[in-house]
Amino acid sequence: MLAAVTVLAQQGPADVAISGLTLDSRQAAAGTVFFALRGVQADGHQFIPKAVAQGAAVVVCEEPPFELAEGVTYIQVKDSAEAMGHIAAAFYGYPSKQLQLVGVTGTNGKTTVATLLHKLFTERGYKCGLLSTVQNQIGNEVVPATHTTPDAIRLNELLARMVAQRCTHAFMEVSSHAVAQHRVTGLQFAGGIFTNLTHDHLDYHGTFDNYLKAKKGFFDMLPKAAFALTNADDKRGAVMLQNSKARKATYSMRGQATVRGRLVENAVEGLLLEVDGREVQFRLIGVFNAYNLLAVYGAATLLGEDPEETLTVLSGLTSAPGRFEPIVSPRKRVTGIVDYAHTPDALENVLQTIADIRRPEQNVITVVGCGGNRDAAKRPVMAELAARLSDRAVLTSDNPRFEDPNEILRQMQAGVRPTDAGKSLMIPDRREAIKTACALARPGDIVLVAGKGHEAYQEIEGQRTPFDDKEVLKEAFELLSL
């Protein structure tokens, strides 16, 4: 298991029988390897004694403890997380090498692209795995998701289960955190897809340049036999390919590219696109989904699928849960749209899509919030967009975590232009905000509830309480008899 690991120092024998891997000292047991990781909130090195006390046979760390326990092997490495990626891959028998594994990275569109690829290849008769923000799937079995990209141990365990159940393909979201924290280290990808890059996660990465480097790091690790497919219309698309050894391909709606698309019509019934000279009607709505569809089509053809058959199946597919998901009121007088848009770019895309398909007499009422203990710089930008591009904007909570919701709302409101101030309301309680938006709606209006999408909880003071935008929207419709 140490074959790909650079060992700085070793205390104890390496020929040790291993029963499992863990980065949580509470889960350490006889025969396990414990990885001491330096996390954002805690340093795993502090828990080495506890892991050893519970029977850990091997400790992988960056700094060995002052007192070494007898009968325990200590492996010192430069980066415990990187070592964990390589060791996890080896422990589970390198499952990524036995699958056609495709990773999707970018700020927006990851979930939609990965989900559509999973649906497409499943419809084409393959048994597939999916690792996404919404859920993980092994064939038809649904496995709850806790992170966009799981830790390296959990990730390789899931991939090994896919191999055991005879999956041939797996599609996964690759977050910037996953690259920076070496969660995908040790995996072999058949291809990588870049969607776009906008303002997000600067609370973790610190600067936009660091965020860019994390995304680019994924393409740098792709092998020569893999493909690297990027959005040529995003100014960072070319940057992703700079040092990649993989086969390079691009998709575009504006100019020359490996895969070319042209928007013919964007309506409430769906998109009419010309893809590589073929005109196809799709069920998805919005220009941002046109790009998602091009990415999926491009990846499928790069994996050897027939272009005509791919487009035929793609034309009938729906998006991922909580991604521009319409909910029509019982009397069909008001249309609700639930979307995961939680970045300025995503919110602008959704509101622009609504602007493209709305009728002149329809008003748009937007409910939006910003998460606590996350990138604060986007708060005023999100509010400015919501107020400017909507007829009414209701600013509210979205996982305030350990921050005061009222303070988050004050920071959001500061971005609203004076000319739009009269169009915005601040309602900290998200349920009340959604109900208020529905009460403001007239027959035929559109209510956009943005930010949480598929999430079925609100995170407040460290506690997650059940909360589903879709269900609350339905309740509000019924309550107001819309």
C-alpha cells in the first residue's frame, strides 16, 4: 500500500496485516490504519493517542508523536491527505482503473452534467455509478451524499462497490476542495470536464487564483490516455488545458470548438439546439443548460458513443433535482421554480433564463439568501442581482450556520442599488419569506426560490433541521389557494 507514497521516516515493520482505514480516531479499531490529517477545524495529530488506544496498527502522520507506542507502525509523510489517497486506492484494489471514471469540475453545472451523464449511459444500457452533491448511486441503489466529493477512503470504497456490482462507468463531481485536499489523489480518470469558473469558495481558498489552481490541478493530474473537455467560451477554459497530458477537446456556443452548438430557441417547453449540425429539441431550459448538454454530448462521444444515438437519448432527459425545477400551483396560476443557484453567476443565469421565457405581463419574485460562515464577498452581489433582475426580491436565510441571519441580510442589502431599494424585502425566516413571495404573486407570475435546490435542511447553530424549499413552496401555494 506504500508503493506510491514517499515515506520520510518509518518506525516499526511495514509487513502489517490491515483490516481497514480511517481518518476518524473514534472509528479506529484493531488492525486499522489511522491517518492524522490537518483539517480546517481540527488537527488529526492530536487524536493519535486515542486511535492507538483503540487498536490502530499503523499511524500515517506528518509529525510523529513524542512517545511512540509499542507494536504500532508510524509512517511519516510530507502530506497525510496525499498519502491517504494513494493508500486508499491500493487498499481497495485500485477500483478507478477498472471503471471508465469521468470527473466534472467547475463552479456551476457539475451536478447537472454528472447526473445527465449517469442517466444517458444508463439509458444506453450500461450499469453506472454516480457521485454527486445530490446523491450517490451504484446502479439503481441510492447512497446518501454528505459532500460534493467524499474523502479518499469513502470514495475508493464506493468505487470498489461499483466494480463489485459490475458497473462499467462512473461519473463524479470533483470539487475544488477535493483537489486541494487530495481526495481524488490516487484515482485514474478516463476523462475530465470543465464547465465554468466564477466567484465561489473564497472563504476556503483565500484568493480567486488559488481557486483557479485547485480546479486546474484536476486537469494536470489526468493521464495521457484520458480526455480533457473544457468550455471554450469561459475565459479560464484554455487555462485548464495548459499543462494537461490528456487528449484536449472543447465545446462552444460562440466559435470554433470540437463540439459546436447554436441556440435556435429557448422557451418554457425546452431548448432547441443545433449540435454539430444536427437540430435537436431538449427538455431542459436555459442557455446555461445548453452548455451542460454540450458538455455531456462531448464527453459521451469522446468515450466512444454514437453521436446520433447520444442526441436521441439526451433529448428526452430531465435535469438533476433542484436544478431549475418547476412547481406549478394547483390551479396553475403561479409558477414556482426551485434552483440551487448559490453563486452570483448561477443566480444571474437563472434570472436571465426566466427573462428569456417569461411573458411581458408576468412578474418575477425572487427569494434568495447567502450561507453563513462562507464567502461573504458575494452577499451584496447576490442581493444586487436579485433586486435588479426581478420585480420583487425577498432576501432571507440560507444555512446561516453560526452567523446572525440579520447581519448576513444587512450585508446583502448593502449591495442593493438605491433605485431598486423599494423592490426588496428582508425576512430572516426562510419559510415566511417563501410564503410572502407567494402572497405577493399575482395570477401568472413566477416565484424563484434560489440557493438550496435539492437540500432538505436548514443549518442553524450547528443543527440541521428539516427544510425543503419544494415542500414549503407547495404548502404556500395550497395555503393561498393559488
